[in-house]
Amino acid sequence: MKKIRWGILGCGKIARKFASDLRWVEDAELVAVGARALATAQQFAADFPAKHVHDSYEALVGNPEVDVIYVATPHGLHHPHVMLCLNHKKAVLCEKAFAINYREAKEMIDFAKAKNTFIMEAFWTRLLPHYRKMKEMIAEGKVGKIKYLTAEFGFIPTPPFPQRLYDPALGGGALLDIGVYPIFLALDLLGKPDHIDAVMTPAPTGVDEQCAIRFQYKSAIAQLFCSFASNLATGADIGGDKGRIRLTHRFHGPTSNLEYYPGIVDTRESIDFEKAKGHGYEYEIQHVNECLQQGLMESPILTHERTLLLMQTLDIIRAKAGIKYGVD
């Protein structure tokens, strides 16, 4: 197989973790990085060497040696940056939240289809070993019919925190930054809810500091919570009529553990699974590489339909909770 040549658009904290994990994927190589300032790109490339260092995103997407671009800028900027990549027929792996709203997400995906170009949301959690193991256990009937799901993600940001967290212009707030993880989990395991309730408490800038969400299904309930006001357990429980699975601290990441409760009081089983070599981004990198090697325009796992359902659900939650952005 040929090497898949990666470019990185945006040189922030998450981009550094992503670049570090490229080394664990045999058919991947970092060939180019781009930032709005040359010094930023050069500093990044000093730690993660790349053949090309660009002082603009336009130069990066115009580089003929780049096959696919990882868009690692704040989600409020994803729409213009992804459209820029697609206009140059560069395959895209776009960080979450994929966009600010459903309209932006639909435009991005429709443009990718028109350009016959691959695009995928970077929902790394879905491809991590512990998450795949959890899905396997549920498919085997370990929990039976899911009746209840609860998941929360919360931390208190410590200064100096990224501007995107509280800036309305960048899509700030807990929901789009971290609330996407509990919501993704519920949608992935239970599907589209029949009814949604949501409330929020605002930060001084007007964005949501906390958001509580309830999904109602015919025979199940999901309770989801995200917060910039509390350091939470950041775990998840999936309860069914035959057992329960718990994803421990940082349920969305590779350091989480799996616990299985088969329904007997005080009985707990720890579940083994493959451990990540790096930060955990190697799995989504490998998956994108496989899709590109096969000439796919869409991931069979993180499909366009799943991304649009997530964005549509986020729009409904924001409407219920009163979370608004200028681009709406």
C-alpha cells in the first residue's frame, strides 16, 4: 500500500496529539502543516517534522503532495476551513463538533459529494478498542434490552483556557465542546430519540456553562450532562434488563476501563481490551487510511448520516435550552 500523506490545518493542542499518533500508523506520514502564522507552523514542525511548513491554510490545501487534511481548528471555523479543503479536492477528517449547526454540516457533506471527495467527522471514540468492545458486548446480549443510559462530561477550565470555550463567535459553550460525547453515545446505542428536553445555565459570555439533556424513547431514557462548572466523573452507564456496562473516568477516551455487572448484586467483572499505543488517535487515522486506500468517499462506520443526525440533534437541544449563535 502507498503511504497516505497527511496535512494538518491548525497547530493547536489537539493537533499535536494527532501528529504524535501518526507514527503508530504504518501507511501514514505527515508531509505538511499549516497555520495562520509561519512562526506557529515552524514551532509545530520542530516537534513534528514535516516536509512542508505553510504560513497559510490556502498554501496548505494547494499543496499537491497532500492527500488528506486533518482540520483541527475550533468548531466555529470548521465550515470555511473544510470548504476550503474540499474546493481543492483534499480528503478531510474534521474535528468535532463537526460544525456549528445542521445547515453548515449539510453544506459541507453535500459539497464533498459534489467534489467526489472523502470527508469524515473525527469522532475518535467510536473507533477506540474499549468502545468497540462495549458495542460487541451489547450485540452479544450482555445487557439485554437497553432501558437506561446516563453519561456526563464535566471539568472546570483552568486559565489560560482556549478562547473557543466561552466565545459565542467560535461556537463556545459546554454543549458543542464536550456535550457531543454523551449525546453521540446515546444516539449510537439508542438511535434518534422520540422526545428531547434540555436546559442550560449560562456563562457570563452567554454561552452554556452547563447543559442537561433528556432523551425519551418508547422503552428507554437517556440522561446526559455536560459542564464547565464542575469536575465530574465523566463516566457512562448502560443499563439493560439483563445487565449493565460502565465506562469509567473519561469514558470517551482510551484510558477508560470497562466494567460489567451481570445483574447479580455486588458482582463486577473487569473487561480486557487492546490498549492504545499513543493518545488514541491512531485508530481514526488508520480507519481514514483504509477508507482512502479503498477509494471510499464515506466511512462505513462514521457515516454522513450519523454526523447529520448528531448535528440535527444538537440543533434541537440548543433550541430547547436557548443556546444561540450568530450563524444561526
